[in-house]
Amino acid sequence: MNLRKTTLIAGICLWTTILAADPVAADTWYVSSGGSDLDPGTITQPFATIQHGIDVAVAGDEVLVLAGFYTGNGNWDLDTQGKAIEVRSLDGAASTTIHGGGTHDGFALAFDEEDSTTIIDGFTITGAVVGCDLLLAAPKLRNMVFQSASTAGVRFDWDYTAGPAAERLVVQDCEFDGNTLGMRSWVPSGEEDCHLRTCTFVNNVTSLQGLVTMYGCTVDGGTVGLATTQYASSQTVVNCGFSGITGTVFATDPEDAAELQVVGSSIHDNPGDIVYGRSIESEYITLTMTDCEMTGNGGGIDLGGNFVTFTMDGCLYTGNGGSIAYDGAFAGSFSCTGSTVADNTGDGLWVSSTNGTIVIGNTIAAFNGGFGIAVPLAGAGYDVHCSDVFGNTGGNYGTIADQTGSNGNISQDPLFCEALAGDYSLDHASPCTDTNSSCGRIGARPAGCGLPLPTTWYVATTGDNTDPGTLAQPFRDIVHGVVTAANGDTVMVLDGVYVEHVAITKPLLLRSLSSDTTACTIEAPAGYRVITVTTASDTVRIDGFELTGGYPTRGDSGGFDVGGGVLAVGTPVVISNCHIHDNVLPANQSQNAGGGVHVREGSYLRLERCKVADNWAPRAGGVCIRHQAGADLYGNVIVRNGANLNAGGLWILPNSVTQAPYVLVGNTVAANSVSINGSGVTFDLLDNLILRNNIIAHNTCPTGQIGLYGTTVDMDCNLVYWDPLYFADGPYDAGDNIHEGPRFCDLAGGDFRLNSESPATPGASQCGLIGALGVGCYPVSGVGDLAGGTPPPAFVLEQAFPNPFNPLTTIRYRLPRSVPVWLTIHDLTGRRVRVLKAGLHEGPGWGEATWRGRDDRGRPMATGIYVYRLQAEEFMETRKVMLLK
């Protein structure tokens, strides 16, 4: 209960009011390092020592300590004497320090049985033996910082002989930093324990020990995370995080009887073991883990003893250096249900029991370095049911018979969404989803690859159009999948070459399963383009294909043949991650335009991360956007296209002035050509054109790199190079643009990545990366301008692109050698929300990862700024990226 008699009004804006008070009430006592214990303890005449303020206070009073440094007699070994008072700093722990001089405690409370009516709030205690030493005392501690204590930040002991603890100790919003032991709670089992709420432990040798309940705490660094104490320990951990611990996260002494329950917590990136516990004689260990994530740890879980009991449900156990190992000597039990155990160095589950029960159900054990499930001894038998055991290096089952095909067990690829990036949610086509498994969901994560789509239809060159279009029994033709699909469905295409003209008239996603443009090809049959999109009621998305061989001759666009690769009419279309090349339009009609892509009649084009190359048309060899069609182009490479007129790379002509914005960001448009009249890129009658961070260079065109006609342009941070630069009838080039060579790695050979000395690199440009491609080569030593050479031994983390982004952004990085790579996303509080790369070896060379704005559980993140961090051995760098909705 709260026994305070009055409330202090404390705040800078009210300081004058406090000074004017006449006089300060006797139940608020002030302390200042510049005061005197002979003074009356008012705001204008404060005491000098904290202990003197405590000594004169009575129940319900407050001792208010002003900012300062407090040490020496009267300011260490502080004792609240069993009083229901509040000892509080005015300005918080950052400004108010108690120093123990290396031989004293900060607070030392003994035998007076303080409870939560005694409050200690807002101090930094450093240089102490124990920050707060509590013997038969349980005050409330909040907003405290305990630093560099030689014994412990907080020591809470309730002796067996003193009877039950009157009330639990509450420690809230406190920080423990660099102590030998962060906190110890030595309380008889079954009594009120110590509750820690939203506390932080950083680089303590051992962070916690004893009977505790933790809510929302973070433990980072040190040798041990949470340890037991002698005789008895019952520990509960809820929604906490543990990382960077070099020894053992949860450690039990061989002579301790430990009960540990961990719920909803993240145990990740610890170099040591997660759990090590071995009981002897009649002792026991009970470990229960529910809805936890254990990823990227150096060791594993190792439990054993006479009566050891282990229960794990709904947990993710991935990328760890050790197995889940259980060795039960007598009774006890092992149960693992609804969990995912994957990509671990050793066995997934190693379970041995003399007389205890073994149950493994609805669990995925996949891609582990040893066995998936090994059961060397099962004296009371074992029950393995409804589990998917697949792709384990040492074999799926060890020392027991293969369970595949019995009791609902399967051995199929679980189809994780992005396992290499730490996303173990399931593709909606996985055999483990609740809809595809007769046992209900198998594993810890539901389907979570992007937004769930109503139906996915699969196509493979080995399929048959009479089959149901599942992954196991796919269709043969893409066209058949498109015709079968309903609005909003996905047509997923496996690798192969498909000679088809694909006509799409409904909103759907046409996607390559591998997104490998060298392996999944749609080639137009003679006389056709590759894809035609018309009159769909909503957006059509095309992702991850090679689109080639188009040569339309049927005059299906007002008597003309346009769009050799893709034609979109009256439909919004998003084309991403495609290679659109070697499509040609007939030369017999001068109006034939858009050798690679043509969009018209109220359509909208979003072109992302595509390569549009080596296409030809009478007009606009690469991309043509006409007749009130809008467009955004991000991160594309539009190169080596040819035309007679208008533009070699890109031509936008809405036919009348439009207010709609046209946005081009981060594209490389180079080495395109026009034989008669035109520019590399040409813009006609645009009232709102935005050009940012584009390279437009080395286009061989009579009217320059950029043609502007009746167009208002906002142009900044672009590199435009090669004479002539522009042909324009209005103002242009008002921003911070560059007019020097981009220094491609190999212009003649078609390598449009940048030399490290290019003015378009993030290091040389004040605008970050300019163009679609980053650094790909380095100057030869002593030669300067020549590309090639040996890359310098340096790590590089590039700015994410696009930035801001929606729905996804790509993060590129360079590694000088083979190293384990961690790439993680954090919010501005430092909380990790997504693992994109989870410690696997990569390099040397360039790598990349895509973030789709979702957390590790597949949930969409809110609009805002996030931090991404690359860590590879000694290298660590962070950058920021903005997610828009």
C-alpha cells in the first residue's frame, strides 16, 4: 500500500513554485551533495547525506535526492530501517550516483523485513561490493542502474529459519551493467520469489542466479545468463531476450533441484550452450519451453539425470551448434510437440531414456547436420507421430526404424519461406500447413510467405494439364494455369523453358518459384510476343522470369505490333526481377514501339529490379509508355536496346499533359542507340517527372542522353554523361547532378556494375549509390582507370534500395573472404524484428538479402524507420531504411 502523506510536485517548469513554497512540508526531506546535515532538509537548505534524510523520515515520508555524486559515510551502506518511505532521486539515475568506494555496499538492508511500501528509485550505484544487499528485506527497486559491483548488483536473501517471505521483491526498469553477478535471489522454494520487470542485464559475468520470475527483460553478454542457487531454484522467464552469452544461458548446478519455465522468449546469437543441466541421485530438473525462439547459438540443450523432465512446445530451434540432447536415467519424460528443429550442426533431437516416456509430435526435424531424430535407448518405448523428418545429413532417423508413413509421419521438404534468412514460416504449399496436413499444422510456424493467397497453381515442364495443379502434380502449361486461376490466385512456375504466348485477363501473380532468370524462361512462339495483359480488374504481377524471343506479327494493337516482351493495355501491372531480352518488333510499321515492354491506354507500370536488354523496335527499343499510362521505375538496368526513332532505352508519351507523377529512381540506362532521331530516354508532355539517382550514360543517340519536350522535371542526384547531354525545350538540371563517366566495369562486355572509383558509388557521391548496380570491380594496381584487379580486403554494407520502400527493399553487401554472416533488422529501440542472414558462411564477393517489411513471425511492421545491421566476424555496420505503407 502507499503510505505517503503528500505528493512532491517535481519538474523544471515548476521549480519556481517549489522554491516559493512556505515552508516545504516536513514529510519531504531533501538531500544535496552541497548541503549540510545541520540544515533542516528543505529544498533551499538540504541535508548533505542520504542516510541522514532516511534517519529523520517516518512512515509515508519521502527522501528526495538532488543530482550529484554521493560517496563516503552517510552515502553508502544505506539502511531504510524498516520504514515505509520512498528514497528517490529528483533527476534520475543518469544524474545521481552513489559510489561504494570499492569496499562498501550502496544500500544494506538487514532483518527489518521491508516490503513494497519501501521504495528505492532512480540511482546509479557503482563501485560497490553489493549495490543493494537485502537480507530479510523486500523493498521495491525501480529505475536503478547497478554498475561494476564486485559481488552483485542486487543480493536478495531470505533465510530458511526466518519463516516465509512476507512479500515478493519487485525490481522494475533497472539496469545491471558489468557486475560480477547481476542479481542473486536466494529464497526457499515455494516462497514468494523475486519479480524482475523490463530490466536490462549487460556484460555481467553472471547475470542472474536463484529463484526469480522475469518479465520482458533483456540479457546481453557475460558468461552465464540465469543460474540456479544451492538447494532449490524455481525460475520463470516470460517474453525475455538472451544474446551474446559466452558460457551457458541457463545453467544448473549438479547438486541443485531446478525448475525452469521459459515462455515466449528469444535465445539467439549466444556463443555458448542454451541449457546445461545434469542432476544426480534423487534430484531432478524440470525444463519447460513454450513458444520460444532459439537461433544461431554456439551450443545446444543438454539435459540428463535421474528424474529429468523436458517439455518443449511451439518452439523454433534453428541454426544452433548443438543438438537438443536428453539423457534420462530413471523416470522423467521427454516431450517435443509443435516445434521446428532445423539447420542445426549436430542431430536435431537426441533422446535416450531408461524408463521414461518419449513423445515427439507435430514437429519438423529437417536439414540438421546429424540425424533428424536419434533414440539410442527407449526403455518405455517412444511415440513419434505427425512429424516431418527430412533432409538430415546423417539420416532422418538414428537407432530406431524409419517412421515415415506411420502414425502420420512424413518425409517431405517443409518448404520454409526463407530459411537462409531465418524465416521458418511455411510456404502455403508446404505439406506441413494445417490445410495440407491431415494432422493439423506441423512445426512452430504457420504459412507466412507474404500475404496468404487463395490458391496457388503449379506448373512444370514435367507436368500434365489433366493433373490438379499442385506442387506434387503440376500443370504442364503456364497458359493452363492462368486460365484455371481465379482472381487473386498465384500461378507458380518451376524452372524450365516454356514456349508459350501467355495472355492474362485477370488479377493474379505469375511467379517463378526459383526467381532464377537463367533457369525459368518463357519464350514466345513464332509470330507472338511473350506476355499480353489486358482488361484485368486489378493488378497483375509478373516476377522472376526470363522473357525472350518475342516477335509479334498479328497486329493486335490497333493494327500495330507493340511490346515484344510484354504488352499491358488498360491494366496495372508490376514486373519485377525479370530479364527481358532479345525481343524484336517488325520494322514494317513505324508506329511499332516498345521492343521490351509497352504499356498503354490507362495502364500503370511498376518496373522493379529488371534487366531490359538487347531489344529492338522502330520506336523505343527498351520500354514504351503511352496513352495516359503511368509508371514508376526502380532499380532497373535498361541497356543495349536499339530503335530508329524517339528513344533507345525509354520513351514516355501520355499524348496530353498529365498531372500524374512519373518516378524513376536508381536505374541504369546505358549503351542504348537510336539510328535516326531520338535520345537515350525521352519524355514528352509530362507535368510531374521525378528523376533521382539514375545513371543515363553512353547512349548513342542524335539528340543526347535525355530528351525533354513540354515536360516539367524534378531532377537531382543523377549521373548523365556523354555529349550531347540533353535536348530540352525548358529548364532542367537544377539539382545536384553529375556529368562525368560512370566508370562501368566493362562497358563493351556488358558489365554495368561500377568500378570502385566511380563517382556514382556511395563513398564518392553525396547522394548514396547512383544507378541500379553497386561496385563490382576495382582498379588494377598502378593502372588507375582500368577495371579488374584484386578487391581490397574490406567489408562493404550498401544503402538499401529502394529507400524509402514498399513492399520490399534489397540490401547488398560485400565480403572480402568467406565468413559467417548475420544480417538483422531492428526497430529504433534496438529490438531485433527480423533475421535476414543467420550466420551461414558466405563470400568472398557480393551478397544480398530482401526484406519485405515483416518480422520473424511474418507479421507486417508499422511505417517507420528501421536499422539494419551486418555483422561478419570483426566487422559490424548499421544503416537506416524507411518502410512506407
